[in-house]
Amino acid sequence: MLDPQAKALLDLIAERGVPPTHTLAPADARALYRERRGFTQPPAPEVAECRELQADGPHGPIPLRLYRPPGSKAGTTLPALVYFHGGGWTIGDLDTHDVLCRQLANGAGCAVVSVDYRLGPEHRFPAAVDDAFAATQWVCAHAGELGLAAARIAVGGDSAGGNLAAVVALLARDAGAPGLAYQLLIYPATDMRAGAPSHSSNGQGYLLTSDTVRYFRGHYIADAAHLDWRASPLLHENLRELPPALVLTAGHDPLLDEGLAYAQRLSAAGNRCAYVCFERQIHGFVTMGRVIDEANTAVALCAADLKRALG
């Protein structure tokens, strides 16, 4: 059963003739994504600090945005979440996820560092992975001067960002550093083969369609790289000794099955992993708190688990 508020949003999108993402050039898709956020996202909550930063990366500088929650005094050391925005590795930026990052910072009482990683098709796989890992390494290396607790750094993201967070956790484990405390995976893409049943059962009518999934994949990755675990973390042969995780999915999402499969494998490998499915929801709902009440419930749940994990 689809949430009535999600259905009303989908009906309105159809009524107004909003063009599907896969019919647009990437530049136009990015502009539309930025423009429509004002309709679905709640007002941006106040934070104690919002500061632009820049990390060094193998492909050049990586823009970051640091948030500190209200009540955090200057000089206070805080745990932190390094956050990767969603958008199919093709759209999205620091501004499209500004509200969500503020909500997570305030709800969890931690700092959040949002990462503006490179997008396809201008920068194809593995550029986003390289940026995401480099940004995480930079945040950990500069934790002291940023007022962050280096031993309490988490990674997280939604959709494509959830994919990057999962991959960064694996890269950090395999490299032996940085030590990460937690991973927040919101409807993550974990298998670029896109062959799970939910890609068919939820592939039309729920905002993220099979056509749009193919559009995003086509801009990000060559077919030959689908089996590279840095693109499809579900395919990594060893998921042991990873940070505790929360995996959140939506019931009317093409990515439903691969999110569940990743949570199952994390648990089977001996990791602490909580799994929550919002059965009535569509892909992308977490940032839609102005029009979908369950989005605010999901954000509060993520923030509470993040707060517990980071102490």
C-alpha cells in the first residue's frame, strides 16, 4: 500500500507534467533537482555553524560543507558524520541535501561534513569513489583542527551516496585506516547489475523508474565495470569486520531488494546491522519532509541511531 501523501505527490508531478529525469540532459536534470527541492523539503533548521571547506583529492580539490549543531560551543570536540548526497552519481550537490544534513546534525548532536564529489558523465567511475574516500581520509586527518573526534567518525549517504558510504567503509577497512565508527545507508544502491525483482516490480510509477536507473548508471559507469565491487559493494566477497550499520529502505523503490540483501550480508558476516523498511514509501522520500510525514520519522530514526552509535 502506497502512503497517501506519497501518492498525492506522484499525482501532482504527473498533473504538472514534470519531465522524467531520464529525458533531460544532465545539466537540466541537475537544475530541476535543485529547483524542486523547495517544494518538498522542510525549512532549513538553524545550526551553530555552517562552513565551506575544501579537501585535497586525487582529481583535484573537493568542496565540503561542515555543520555543527546548536549548543556546540567553539572548541568543543564533536563526533562527525561524513555524508554523501544522493542523485545517481549524476545530479545533486551540497545544496540539495543541505536541509537533511542540518537535520542529522541537530538530531544526532554531531557535526556533519557534506561532500561535493565529482559527478558523471563529466567524471565517470571511479571518480566519485576516489573523491568520497579522499574526503573521508582528509576529514579524519584534520579532525583536530576541525574540532572533530577522530575516533568517532561515521560515513553515510542516500541512494548513490549510500553506495559511496558502503564502499568507503570497505576501502577504509581494507586499507587499515581510517577507523570508522558507523555507516548510515539510506536506500543504498549496492548492485549495479540491477537484476533484483524489485527493479521490475517497482520499476514504473514510483518516481525512480527503471529508465532513470539506466540513465544514472549510463552516465556513471561502463558496463564492464558493473562487477567491480567499488561500484557494487554487494559483490565484495568479504563483508566482515565493518562498522555497525543502519540500512533503511523504501517499499516502493527499485533499490529495495539490493538494500535488504546488503543488510542481510552485513549481518551474516557478523557485523551489527539494523534494517528498517518504510513499506509505504518511494525512493528519495527522506528529503521530502514538507509533503511526506514519514520522511520526518525516518530522519529522526536515523539521527537517533547515529547519536547512539557515536556516543
